[in-house]
Amino acid sequence: MKKDKISSAVIRRLPRYYRHLDDLYRCGTVRISSSSLAKSMGLTASQIRQDLSCFGGFGQQGYGYNVERLRCEVADILGMNRNHTVAILGAGNLGRALMENFPFADNGFCLEAAFDVDPELVGKRLSGTPVYHVDGLEDYLREHQVSVCVLTVPAGVAEAMARRVAACGVSGIWNFTNVELPQKDMPNAWVEDVHFADSLLTLSYMISEEAP
Amino acid sequence: MKKDKISSAVIRRLPRYYRHLDDLYRCGTVRISSSSLAKSMGLTASQIRQDLSCFGGFGQQGYGYNVERLRCEVADILGMNRNHTVAILGAGNLGRALMENFPFADNGFCLEAAFDVDPELVGKRLSGTPVYHVDGLEDYLREHQVSVCVLTVPAGVAEAMARRVAACGVSGIWNFTNVELPQKDMPNAWVEDVHFADSLLTLSYMISEEAP
DNA sequence: TAGATTGTTAATCGATTAACAATC
DNA sequence: TAGATTGTTAATCGATTAACAATC
């Protein structure tokens, strides 16, 4: 039975379901039961059935789930077929690493532009993506529908940039800076953080504490 | 009262506590109560007191917490003062972005070496860090105590590299590849994932679903 | 002392797991 | 049909919040 409000615990598991289903699909697996998927993912079958049932009944008694169908359903739930667009703010090492290596298209995003202040970069293309000067950011955002801005700018300008793009109606900010952008200060945009330091410190705790 | 087994929910909040305490410390704040820290972090005071009490009693009734002291305690809990060392596997864009921009030292890690196969890079230094050929990885790890290896290699070789370093006694693997490295297959090393795609897809779900 | 705030115990809430009727 | 497996309801477990005595 479809649920109204999905808990964030469930949402955070969806991309992993997608990844596993995509692997299975590429391997040619046709069907899978909740229990075998659970086994390969290190979850319980109950949890998988509960999670999926938040969005509808995608399985069949006695059979399990059709991999291709379920993969598509999860992709749809995640919004992978909505022609989302993305612009990168800050074409330093990290910004370029994402431009050159991250498969935006495979995740349903079209990378359309990058912005920087470096005159060496502005006007060029990096991996096919045009780099514009940050001064033209607002004009660009007015003229192009951008769903998500990637924040790979220096920490000092992170908050200002976030406010600028949020004010222009961008729906999401993918924040790679170490700066906290409180959701309450960005009333119009969702903020998703990738805090490298938090991740490394978690690992630091684990290795300091005990062996796995 | 010190607890034995700390839940991962608590552990994942510790780096954020550290970040906020460090900010307060740098601003010269001397003391803080659980309720004002809670307010600025968007948590409840109860939760903060519960979390901290897993590790000991760091506060004082009627006063609150001494910022400098609590910052040090959290740093200690996180293992930031253990002279951890780190080596980067894969000096592509992402590896270089980490080498040049990520403050390993501020997080208690000493960046000692990078490994790659590119003859253009091997033998050089990047941001002061020597780059060695991957062929010498095992020899290096035998002679140097490396706590954590950063996995910024192409997906195709990720699992093989992970096994190699785990076999050499590395305690942690900081995994930036999109490949899943099941903890059960790495019995000796903790794996901490930074899955860019999972993060972006979570954001994709949020912006597809509703405004914040 | 009076006021403030902790650490901890108890109550509540939510998420995970187990069980099972429905059914392919 | 018999066996398998779902979707869902109920039971359990764990995490968060509330309350309050202790005490600085």
C-alpha cells in the first residue's frame, strides 16, 4: 500500500537498491526474490519488502520481482527520468573530477554548464561542458532551467553562492564544501551534503576503536 | 556513564559535533550549554547530552560544557590524535583533488604517499606527496605503517586493490569508487564509502518529490 | 542561596523484524 | 495442485525525547 510520507531511512536505501538491481539487470538476471536480494545486500527480506511496499506492490507471490521492471520502478521513484539538469559551480580539481568522471547522465542528470572565476578556464570547454564566468550566473539561471547546482567552490564563498542559486529557483544544492548550509536558511532548495571530513572521521573512529 | 557498544547513529553525529565545537573554539566561545548547541545544530538538547554521556561526563551542572575541553574530548574519541597515516591509490582528478585540497592533517591524518600507474606521474611529487608505481604497493606497505588507503582508482580495479591493501594489514579503506566492497569480504579492514551517486540520487528524489 | 544545567532514568516514538494469510 | 513468495499486520527492538533529581 502506497505510503504518504516516506522516512529518510527508506529513501537513503533506494539508491543502493537501484545500484544492485542495475547490476543484476546488466548480468541478465530476470527475476529475484526479496530473500536473495537481501542476502546479496546484507539486509533482511522483510526490510526489502517493507521498503518497496511504501511505493506500491511491484512483486508477485510465488515468483518474486522482475528485475527489469523493479529497476525501472526504483529509477522512477528516484526521479531519474525527469530530465534534471545540473551546473557545476567551481571548476577546480574536484569540480573537474566530477565533470570528467562522474556519470551524470547515468543518474538522470544532464550536465549543462560550469562556472568559475579563473580567466584561464572561462570561455573554454572541459569534457565538453562550457565554462562561464560566475558573474553571469544569475543571467544564466534565469534563461536556463537548472535543477541542481554542485557546490565545489572554496569554503569562503560557499554560503554566498548557495544563497545566490537558491534565490534563482534552483531546486537542489549538492554541497561538497565543508561548510554547513542549514536547510532553514535555504527555504527553496534541498541541500545534500557530501562531507568528506565527516566520512573520514567516522573511519578514524572505527579503526581507532576496534577491528571489524 | 561510559557505554560499551556505541550505536552507529551516535558515531555518525560525532564528526558534526567536532566541526561545530571547532567553529565555536575558533570564535573564542568558552562555554556552551547542550540547549544552545542543540539550537545551532538543529538537534535536541536531550540528544546531545545522551550522545556525549556514552563516552563520559564532560559537562558541569549549572554551567554547561567547556568548549575547548569538549572539542578535545571529541577529537580524542574520533581518534584524531593517533598519528594515523594515509596513502592515496589513484592520482587521477579525484585523487589529486584530495591531495591538493583536503586537509588531512586537520583531521588527524598524515598523507604519506600516492600510487598510480601513469609514467607521467610516477616519481614526481604532487602537492609535496611522492607518487609511486602501484607495482611497489605491497613493498611500501610492508615497510611503512599505513592506517588508511584512499581508493580513487577506476571501478574496474577497485575490488582487487582493496583486497591487496587489506591483505597488507591496512586498517581502513576510504572508498570513493562506485563499487560496493562488502565488509564481509574485507575481514581485516573497515570500509567507509563515499558514494557520490547515492548522494545525488537522494537529492534527485527530494527535488522530484516536493519543495523543502 | 537561587538559578541553571547536567547526567540518567523513564516514556515515547519510529524503524526493523517476524509471522502469516493471500495468491501466483 | 503444491510450493514459493509476496504484501501487510503484529511484535520487537532500538533510538529519541521528556522529565527530574543531583549539583555546580
